[in-house]
Amino acid sequence: MSTKQSFYQMKILNLSKISHQISNSVNAWLIKMRSISDLSVRACISYEQLFFQGIEYNNYLNYTVSLFLNLALSLNTAITKSNLLELCKLIELVKAIQKTYFEKREFLTIAKQYIIQSINRKLLSTIQTAKKRLTSDKKYTEKRLDILSGLVLAGNALNGPSTRERILIGNFGLTIANRLKTFKPDENVEELLKKLENMAYLETRIKQSSDFSFLFWHFKVLIPIYLTDIYENANIPNKVQYMVWALRDIIDKFNFSRHISHELVCEKYLRDFLRILNKNFIERICRDIETDLRLSIHLELKSDQSKLFKEGIKDLSKFISLQPIVIHDKFIDIKTQVIQYLDRTFYNLTAVALHDWKAYSEMRNLAQQRYNLVLSDPYLPSSTLEQGLDVLEIMRNIHVFVTRYLYNMNNQIFVEKNSQNKCLNTINIRHVANSIRTHGIGIMNTTVNFTYQYLKKQFFIFSQFLFDEHIKAKLIKDISFFKESKVSLNQKYPYERAEKFNRAIRKLGLLNDNQTYMDQFRILVSHIGNAIGYVRMIRSGGLNFCSNSIRFVPDLDDIVSFEEYSNELASKLSEPTVNAAKNLDSTLASLVKNFSEGTDYFKILLDVFKNEFRSVKNIHLKNFYIILPSLTLNFVEYIIGAKEKISKKNSNDAAFTDDGFAMGIAYILKLLDQNHDFDSLHWFDSVNDKFNSNMKSIVSQQKSQQSDDKLMQTQALTLQRYSTYQREFNLLQFALTSAQIFFRSEETQEEKNEINE
């Protein structure tokens, strides 16, 4: 190992010097090779040494690259970045030589025949001279006869086209003939035979000497450094094509794969290469061109430009003019990639901030002037009118929206919770329909995706709360109590138990805003319900938009095909008219499909979570239904307080509706498949029994104690409070029952079995 190490260290020190010397020699050879144009016989024969010299350079360079890379891998030694780049230069030289041979292939084909004929003539002349020497001697022996037979065999084989078989037979005959030193040293028979073989197999020798298939073991380290250097020193970016040609050699070797199919190995290799190419080359070009366009448009910002003078201004147009990179069945056009990136970026940013449309329009024009990039017009409006808060704005800030707005299920409207102004903002179906008309119906799916991302974060907090040891212990205790006592309780969860649970939670401590942990959990459920209500409104707005768009179609079941009529009158109509008819049919078909079918977004949001929620690792969520009596009691106390604040001057936290809570409970119960468990508590029946009993008791007391005015007044207030609580519980029950209807279409297997039974 020490010998290898010392040899490697000695060689690596001279790599830069070797690279410089061989580069000069190869460049001189390339100039000579590209300048040849004379096809005369004498000139072609004189190029023999030039042809062989290129192959010798390739063999030497290929050996040098493989020596350094494989030695470093074997010794587990790191190669410096500068030395790796020197090796990359040697690879480029090899591929430049191979490319020159390819460009001169027509000339090589003609010159090759002349050179082969010249070598054959010399060999045949030498063989004829040797035969004369043998035949001049009258003493014939068996050995001499064998030599003479070998000469005759070689002469006959070489007197014709230089095929593989003829060269092999000729070599065999001359080997036999030369056993008794038949040929003189100055006749150079062996050298001539070697030249003949190399010239006959010239294409094969070129390919073998230019083969870099061994880079398969090194390209993941080599290519990122090479591409980074090419990008940072953008003098000759076209050099990247030479490295791509070297990487193509690897694919040919996959045909010999035995442990795995050729297609799978090739697919994985191309995937790795494209990932490296995108990360270290294409993505950097895209980002820097976007930055250059952005800085050029926003010159009025007067940013610090001293950095530009220090780093220099890079000419990115050289990368745009690069020839497409082709490897196997992949065709990568840098210019097309940049156009797609800029189109996608400009569209998304304009859609998010419509007031910036002018800046991005100027950037598109500048891209065409500076880089010859023809970008697509996004066809987005410059502003939106009469649609309230834009759906895109809500989508981007859905976490803020669900906390600042309250949902009303019956009217399908969101009302702002608090405002610094005298008026509260509202969001209804008409606003959503206007936004969909502006941005397109595809925004509905994007909105649902954003809602899913938000729900995923909220459910993590939801799971943590129910997993807390204090909460979980109390819930398990309540479940055990109800199971043991439900017969004596007449299958009804007691109201006093819910009050006791809330008092126990309050003892756990208060948060900074004087809220209990139960208050925070109730707010979390309301936020989840608001998000679900928003999805419902988006769906309703989409239907509203489709119905308004298609209202002028007389019969949705029998729509006339304008394309068929236009084809019948094709001779009288222009081509744009025929295309317009085809587009009209496509638009009508899309509107009818969206209007009649639609997408059940609730089912999607159920399916995406339910398997995880009902899995064994989330078994603590099965206790959720038993917390609902305490949670609904907490909500009723909150909503009564919020409604009372409406008539007061201090209207902070005032509210007249918050159906997001009922929506959230219905959604979570369906996710956890606990509707049956919650119904078994008969909670709302228990609440009605409790308040009816209390109110009857007060009424009976009022009849028996009519003389005490103060007591009568206190009893009247208590009766009113009980009535208010009962009314709010009834409203919550109605809202929850209505919300559960939205999720009835998603039946569990247990429900289906019950129906069948």
C-alpha cells in the first residue's frame, strides 16, 4: 500500500504539468487534422502517422484518467478540486479527438483504403522478395517447404480486402514463415502487420481508446464539481457536451448487466444524472436569469451595485445558446427549461399578487430582448373587482382566516370576528364564484390541498391534547363510569359529570389570556370546522359559477355539436371559425361536467385522514366522544357570553354565530367513526331533562313562595338563564345534526352491515 501511495503522490504532483504538455500536443494535432483536405493518393498515404497519433493520444489520456481516479478510489484518498478539473480537461481532449475523427469520417474512409493498399503492397513486395531468396537456394528441406507454404498462404490472404479473417490468416502465415529468420530486420514485417491491423480496425480502435465507461463509479462525485466549474467560469460552456458524450459510454456497458435488467439500471443511472444536472447547472441558470431580470426591472431600488463589480457580470446568454444535451432517450434543451421555469414562476407570482402584473410583463419583454426567450402570456387580469377578500389571499393565509372569521352554516357565510372599523367583512358564495371566474375552476383543487395541509398541522395538536396523561386518565375514568352506570343513568350521560370534568380541567391551570385548556381545545375544533366550512363554500361557489356560465344553454342533456355543423360547412367557413366551434364544444363539455358531476371534497378529506386516525397507534383518539359533553357545555357558555357582548359597548369577542364548532365535531366524529358512540351517550336528551327538571322546580317554588319579591326576581333570572342555556344547546344540536348530513355519503362498513341486517 505504501508503494501505491508514494506512486500516486508522485504522479498527482505532476498532473498539472502533464495536462499542460499533452493539451498543447493534442491542440496541435487537432489543428493538423482539421486542416487536411487533399485527397490525392500521395497525400493520403502521408497522413498515416497522423491518424495513428490521435489514437495514441487517446490511449494515453484514457489511461491517465482511469489511473488517477481508480488509484484514489482504491487508496480511499480524496482528490483536490483542481486535480479533478484537470482530469476533466483530459476527458474533454479525448472526446475532442473522437469528435474530430467523426467529423472527418468521409475523408478517413477514402484515405484509409489508400493507406491499407500501400501497406499491403509493401507486405506483398517483402513476401515476394523472401520467396525469391528461398527459391534461389536449391536445397529443399521440409522446413523450407513449410516456410514457403507460409509465405504463399500469407501472400494469398493479404492480396485482397483487409478483412478480419484475411489479416488473421496472413499473420499466421508470416509467423510460420519467419521461424528461420526469413525476413531481414530492416523489412519491418511485424510493424507493417500491426499498422495494417490498426488501420483496418481504425473505427474500433478509436472507440476503444475513447471509452470512459469506468466513470460509472466516479460520476456522482466528478460531475457536480465539473458542472459547478463550467457554470462559474462561463467562458466555453459548450465543453459540457464533451463530458456528456463521455457519460454516454456508460450506457453501452449496461447491456452486460446480469443481476438486474438493462432497463432498470439505465433508468436509475439517467435519473441520478438528471438530478445532478438540474441541481448543479440548470436550476442555477434559471434562478440567476430570473434574478438578473428582476434586478434590471427594479433599478429604481438603487441596490448596492458594488458587489457586481467585485464578482463580475456573468454572460448567461451563452448557456441559453447551448446545444441540447442528448443522452440515451433524454433530450434536455436548456433554453426550453429556462422558458418553462420563468413561465411557471411569473404566472404563480402574478396570480398571488395581481398588482405586480406590470413588473412581470416588463420582465417577460426583457427576457425576449436580452436572452431571446419567448415567454407565454399568463392571461391574468390586472386586478379583481367586487369580490371581497380574494380566494387566493384566503388560500395563502388559511391559518389566519379560520381564526379571524366565524362560520354560519345556514347562510353559508363567513363573518369577521373583530374589526377596527365600524363594519365587519363577510365572505359569501358570490365572492367565491367571482374569484373562481377570475382565476379559473382549477383553483378549487388547490384550495382543498392547502386546507389539507392546514388540517394536518391542527390534527397533530388535537392528538397531543388527547394523549396528555391528565386528559387521557380523566376520559378513561369517565368511559368506565358510564359503562358501569349507564343502566342506572337510563343510558344518559349526566350533566353534573360534564360540569365536574370542566372544573377538573380548570384546576390544571389557566393560560396567559385567562383561558383554560378546554377553551383552547374548543377553539381548535372550531378552527377545524371553519376550514371544512370554507371547503364547502368553495364547492358551492364553483357550482354557482358553473350554473351562471351555462344558464344560456337551453338543454344540458342535448347539446348541439358546433364542430359537426362547422365541418359540414367547412368549404364556406374559414379555418379560425372551425377552430372556434371546436373550442366552444370543449368549453361547454367542461362546464356541463363540472356542473353535473362535481367533486365530493368532504369524502376526499375524510379518506385522506381516516385510516391514520383509526389505526392502532392512535388508539388514544377513541376517547374523543366522551369529552364532547364537557366540550359542548364549554361552547354553550362561550357563545352565550359572546352574544351578550353584542349589545355592550365593548364588542371585542362578540359573536352571534360560530357553526364552525358543530362542523368540526361532525367531521371529527366521522373521521373517528364515533357517531354511534356519541349517540349512545344521549347527551342532548340528558341536557333537556336537566333543564326541564330545574325549570319545573323553580316554577313550583314560585307558586309556593309568592310573597318574597327579591326571591321571585332571583328565580325569574335563574329561569331565564336556564331557558337561554337550553335554547343554545338545542341550536347546537340542530347545527350538529345538519353538519352530520354532509358526511352521510361516506358510510363505514359497519354502518352498511347494520343496514343489511
